[in-house]
Amino acid sequence: MSGSSSSRGSWTDVVVDEISCDRLFIDTQLSSPRADVVDKLSPGDRLDVALDTGRRDVVVVLYRGELAGGLASPNLSRLRDCLNGGTVYEAEVMEVNGGQIRVNVKVVGA
């Protein structure tokens, strides 16, 4: 019954909600990347993942303390919950294609 829907949502939604914080992994692109920071990025760079200090519902990515951009993912709600719970994540730059930056978000030390 994979992919079937129920009153709880799709099978994928249920699984995402149940992923433990230490196993959460997100492959996504930076949203609203800042050109002045993105120009400094290379594959392999590690970025800090944090909640925006002004808007705690927004997840941001920082490169050496500078805002590189935000994150957008279907798993963002779970990531926010985990960050609020104290789990620390990093985003590793996987690909730089002009202004498009693909990152892998995972718990620090994983």
C-alpha cells in the first residue's frame, strides 16, 4: 500500500513525521541564496544550519557566520522540530551551478 492515502496523509508524510532527529537527512537546494556569499562556496564546504533569529519558523544556512540562504523541503517542519529540540545540523555543499547550490543536510557527526 505504499503511496496510498489515508486520513493521516500519504505514506511518505507519515514516515517523514516519524524519522528520528539523528537520522533526518535532506538533499535540497538553497532557497533565496545570497550572491555575495554563494560566490565563496565550493563543493565540500560545510555550512551551519540554524533557525532564523528573527523568525524562528525559518531555517537558514550560514557560511562562516554569513547568511548564505534558506532551506526549502517537505521535511522542513521536522527539521525545525529537531533544531528546537537541540539537535545540531550542518549542510554540506554538494554542487555549485551558478547561483544554484545543492546541499545535503544531516546531523553533525553523522
